[in-house]
Amino acid sequence: MSRPAFLHLIDDTTAGGVTRVVDHIITSPELAKHADHRLQAITGGSAGFSRMKADVIVSHLSISWRNLPRLAALRICNPGARIVHVEHSYTENFVRLNVPSKKRFYRLLRLSYGLFDNVAAVSLAQQDWLARIGAIRPEKLTLVRSFVDLSAFQALPVNDGPIRVIGAIGRLEPQKGFDVMIRAFRACERTDLELHFYGTGSEGAALKCLAGGDPRIRFMGFCPDPVSAMGKVDAVVMPSRWEAYGLVAIEALAARRPLFVNGLDGLRDHLSSGAVEVPADTQEGWRDVLDQMPRNAVSCRMPQAIQRLETEFLDAWSTQFC
């Protein structure tokens, strides 16, 4: 019996979370035992208007009114394939903060998701939200949390000394809430802490201006190796305004770095794995976290939850969509 052929379609080839997750699927020796996984980058407006050689077509594509005809063509031209969509982007808080007409947006989701045999949510919080708003029939909605190879993070040495460097790792964009973090840090009087940003983005200049020359706040720029960035910090903060899942969270947990998160969307999934929820997503809430942060890092073993997440991820891609 031949192994099923999976074709993964992406339209965002930047070095972000979607690309890294798909690359992990494509290169995983464990997944290669059960199926052939290939990647195809989609560009331009005509993609998807032809038959594709695959038993399972996996969409990691953007959902939008502009893309809806493309998705419909993908369905029409591949009647014999199982077509799955992984929702990497949309969350309850994204909609709350960015979508003026929720009724119209939910209609877009229902029309788009109706073209797929299954839709995979990347966090339990996202799955619950999609079910609650009726975006897709419950029997077609499944949970496949994102995952990447964490072995290099697990190999990083554990810091048993003082917490000195707090890392904010990610794109310098409004989504990440780094402006709130800077205001909180400037309001914190502790001189034994530094806040290091790893990443670039449209808010870079504004965030540097907001830092006001505070010598404790440093912008390290883009780091092509996320393991290197994680190895240079003692704790990690994630004050995101919305987050479908947050790969940085599982990377921090695998590296045994204390992790502090805004308790919303997919970031809530990490609380059971050892993340600490910030009680209030405000400047005052984050300042209190900084003021109360332990002077010494707590040495801990890698959470068993990381192993469980990897097993669930591999099981899902090995059996769930075949």
C-alpha cells in the first residue's frame, strides 16, 4: 500500500511561524514514515486553478475575500483530494481589535471553511472560539497545536543564577504589545534587569522612541537563529494583543526559561505547561510582574507537556487527515 501524498500550500514564505511549522512537517523523519509531505509556495492570483497531485492538500493560506475565489477553484479542481485548512491567523482578540464588521467577517469564515473537509485550529482557545461563533460544523473542526523541532532549545544550559536579561522575541508590530512592555519596564525602578528585543518590524522606530534612551532597554535587531536569541535571555515575556498560538512560548518552555504571557487567545494554552499569566494586560499589570520577578531563575526540568505536545502533533499529521 502506497503512502498518502500530502501537499502543503503556503502564501507567506517569510521566516515566521507558519514557515517554520510547515518546514518541520516536511523534514520530520517520523512523519516521513507515514506519508510523503511536499511544499508548494503560492504566488499571484491564478494559483489553485489546476489539479494537484496529492491525496491530501493542506492549506496554510490566508483567508480573505480576495482569496475566496482561489480557494473555491482549489476545491473544484481537486474533487478527489481531501482538503484541509490550518488556521494560523485569526483569533477572538484579533477580531475584537481589528474587525469593524464582525457579521461580515464571520460570513467570510463560514464560506471559506465550507470549502474544506477539515479545519485545524492551532490552539484550544482558537478551536473553542471558532466553534462558538459557528464558523464551521463541529465534526469538521479539529485541534492540531503548532510545533517545531525543539531539540536545540532543550540543549541550552539552564540559568540557575540571577534573572538579569528579559527577552521580548518577535516582530516589532502592534500585535506583540511591546509598547506596553516598554512603558511597564520604564515604570519599573529595578536596576538589576534589562529588556532585550529580538526582531524587526514597522514599529521599530516608534518603540525605540518610546524607550526614551533608557540604558536598560536594548534592541538587538533580527536574529536569524531563534535558539541563539533564547540562549541570551534569562526569562521571556509575551504581552501580545492577539496570538493564535505563539511558538516562542513552547521554545521558552523547552529552554526552561521562565515565561510570562498575556492570558488571551492561544497563549492560554501554555498556562498548563508552566507559563505564568499576567493578571492584567496593562502597563501597571506588567510593571507588577517586573517588580515581583524573582531575583533568581528557578531551575526546572523541561515540562513533560512539551513531549506530550510533540506526540500529539506527530499523531495528528500521521493519522488524522489520512
